[in-house]
Amino acid sequence: MEVQKYKIIKKLDSGGMAEVFQAEVETIKGFKKTVAIKRIRPNLIDDQKFVQMFMDEAKLSLFLQHANIATVFDVGTSGDHFFIVMEYVEGLNLRSILEHSPTQAIPVPLAIFIVNNVCEALDYAHNLHDPSSGRHLNIVHRDISPPNILISLQGEIKLVDFGLAKAASQKEESDPGVIKGKFSYLSPEAAKGLVVDHRTDIFAAGIILWELIAGRRLYHGETDYDTVMMVREALVPPLTVPGVAPELMRIIKKTLARDPENRYQRAGDLSEDLTKYLFQQGTAVTKKDLSSLVTTALKNKKHKEPSALIARDSFITTLIQEELDQLISLGKNTDTTDDIGAAPLSLDSLEYSVETTGKPVFATEEEDATPAVATPSTQEKSDPHESGQLSVMRPHSSQPISFVRQGSQETSGGSGLKIAILLSLVGAAGFAAWFFFLR
């Protein structure tokens, strides 16, 4: 394999487990292509559990080849760093579009078109088989939510982040009773800590469809506990928005049925009903319509960006450039495991477990002194009810952990040198910010 070098352009996002960068790859004869690079955070490279989770996600992503799923091109290592090279989607995620659009609601035909494309991606992933062995992979995304739905400037819809995905024969198994995903987009069975299947993704797609049309959140309580309780009840208020015919409301209610047996059993069936509904309404939706939506939201977002933040990001990018500019592609696969599947990459520092009573258990750090490591994903942060992660695993233990919110922490074995380097970087950034504003 020819060695490929990735030049980092800028940092796009960061979470507790991984970071995402925009990069440029140069191959033969000066050919260049913009890509996105997701790498495991430096403080986790010595933790084999997190490394295995990261590589499991990478291996699963390499199987996924669909127009509505962001493509993974390469899996590599640079020194002790592991990284994934994936398709760079120039645009915004669905949550950013909603935040920077003139109104929080999206026209009904566009909302249906978006969810229809997501369902096509899900139907493909849910029915995917291993091309070499022919076995069904039983993939469940488990994190269908607005931040994981990207829409490009050309109106293309891409589903990303299979970090929480459950698949057959995954290397890192989930702890019993631990539920994963964002509170507001869980299925009732997930909110109870029960075993989930592909129908939990269908339920989440129904939540997104309802919210896009209504222009507000469906399950969003004053506290995380209230949100989880709302999801368990799975009540669906009627939509009084113009353009919502009784047939569409029937489709939404079936998608959001509390009992999985009463829901759509296949994402493809939901996609077909949504397509038929648009046809019956005589409504045509194209990628051009979505492109206009993204362009407007992107302009509004740029107008809101303070110049100081842009300067700060540019300075931090310069600081990390020297380390990350040496990323190279693997010439040989050094992973000898044959297991396929993605284990959880948690989204936020929030822990949750369900005891045999079925009720959530809250605990303080004093009540649960054993250290736990959360693994946030590389998604934009929002309010705690949306981005709260229900999946946290205690290192070297198979026991689920109680519902505790905690700050980010380093894994054991961190040295004083790492702290000194971090303090130096923070001081340098502070000096640069002072110098910037002085000017």
C-alpha cells in the first residue's frame, strides 16, 4: 500500500473519547482530497478497552457502503495514536440547521424527505451481512439523533457515528442493564434498560420526524430523570401544523408505538409509507430544496461566530499541527482479531443503571467511590437533557454504574509531564488571547 500523508487543516470537534479534524490527503502526482480524521484522545491510548472500542467502530464502518452513510476510507496509526479517515461532509448537522434557521420547524415535505433518507440508511445497516461469511451482522445504531444526521451543501443526507452501534460478535460487550444513547431519543425499551434491537432506531427516527414538523422537542423534561420517564410513557401529542394529514399522523404514531411489536418492523417499511404519503399529497422534494436550507443556516451561523473565537481556534490549531501532521496510513493491518462490530463510544459523562425494580438509581461520588471512565463521542455539546449519555462502563468491571454526572478525567497512569505540557499549552493560549485583544 502506498503511504498516504494526512495534513491537518483544522479541528472540527472534540469529545471525551475522540477528536475530529478536517484534513487533506495527498497521494500520487500531487492529487489532494479533503477528508475528516477521527482519532482516539491521547489520554486514552494506553487503555486497551477504549482502543478496542475505537477499532471495533472502525471495522464496522468499513462494511457500511451506502449513499446515506458517511464513508470510511482508512484506519491507521501514527505512533501510539489510532485514527479513522472518513468522508468529509461540507455542510451542517441537523441540529445546527435547526439552531440557525429562521424557525425551529422545517416544512413538512422537507422533514419527511430527511427522515425518509435516514430510514433508507437504517434499512441497509439493519439488513447488512458480512460479505465474506454471509452472516447477518445485526447492526443497531442506537444513537439516531439530529447531531448524527449531516446534510451537505448539495442537499445530501449522511448518517454518521456508529460508535454506539451494537453488532454481532462485537469485541467489547455492553454491561447488563446499562442503556446507551441520548435521553431525548431513547426508545421506551432502552429507557428501561432492556435489550434493544433495530426497532429502537425506528422509534428514534419517529421522534425526529415529529420534532422537525412541530418545531419543538418531544421528550424533554426539566431534569434528566423527567426526560427518561417521558420516554418510557411514549405519549405522542397530536400535530396541529398545517400540512399534517390524518395519514401522516397515523404513520408517526405507528413509528412511536411504545410496544416494539406495534411499531414498523422494518425501517424500509416506514420509508415506503413516507414516500407514498408525499406522492399522495402531490409534493415533490429534491436535494436542491435541502441545499437552500443548509446554505441559509450556514450563513446565519457564520454571522454569529465571534472573531475572537475564530482567532483562538486558529491559534490552537497551530499548536497541535506539529503533532498531527505526521499521521500516515497503515501499510499492514496489525489487528489479528476477526470480530466485527462496534462497541459503545459514549456521548457524555453521565451514568445510568436500572436495578431489578426497573427504577433509576441516583448516587453521589461519596456513595460510589470507585472511579469510572466516561467516553463522550465527538459531537457538538447541547443542553444536558439532549446530550446526556446513559452508557458508562467501570474499568475492569462488568457491573453497571449508577446515574452520576461527572467531569472529564484522565485515565490512571497519567504523568506529571503530561500535566506540565497541558499547563504550558493553556498558558500559551492565554498569552495569545491576551495579545490578540491587546491589538
